[in-house]
Amino acid sequence: MEAPAGADPVHLIHLDRTEWFPYSPQHVWAWMSRTDHFQQWWRWLREFEAEGGGLTTGGALHGLVVPPIPYRFRVGIHLDEVLPAERIIARLSGDLNGPADLTLKPARGGCDLNIRWYVEMRKPAMRAAARYAKGLLVWGHDQVIETTLSRFKDVIERP
């Protein structure tokens, strides 16, 4: 996966995170595809909307992200290819722009969920802040990812 063409490295955020779940890919997918529960599960997600039937090829997810630092941003996730319980290939748009993918693979009696993206900050305030405090922006990003995965594990374990 490569960064968006022509992106300034100061404005890029790269993620390559693998998280192990003690469940099959099918079980994790069954929970992951409950897009109508996303706002209940994640306090940082506001104004969420799923288009095109949820996690399906050609669908899209839109929302407002409110991380634990003083900025908010809007993001769209356009689902280019969805193979249930296997893979999602997507593009982020809005205040973050770039390619993303997610895979679920059997591993050690459960499955590995791998999330990757290479996104460029497009919101002017984020771009300005990145020039002076990119570490803080990356920390906020990482906190949202950590919270998302931790809460998702809680949701699956306590249905």
C-alpha cells in the first residue's frame, strides 16, 4: 500500500495494526458487520451513516470522528471490494484521504484482524497542526484505534 500520490509526508498518517481475536473470522465478521451499532459502541463516532447496505461492495460509511484532542474531522469510507469474513479494500475521503484495507485470517485458534491505511490529512486545521504537533495528531489517531479495538473486543465478549 502506498501513500496518496503527491502527498506531503508531514500530512500523512500510516497505520498497519494487527489484533488477535479468540474467535473465527466468521464470528468477528458477524459482529463487525453490525453497522447500526457503531455509534453505541464507539463514543468518538458521531453523525454516523451507512449507505448501500452496510459492509458491502459499493457501500460507504460516513461519520464525524471526535478524538481525545481538540479537533474533529469528517471521514467517508468507500468500500471498493468486500469479501465477508476475509477482506475489505476501501478508500477514505473527507478530512482524511487515502487507501485502506482490512483482512481477517485464521490464526492461533482464532483470527488476526489487520487494518492498514495510508491517509493524508486534508482538513486545513489538521494540516496546520501537523506542521508543529504531528506527534499529538498521531497520538490522537492511535488512541482512537486503540479504543476502537478494545471496545470491539469487549462487545464481542459480552454480547
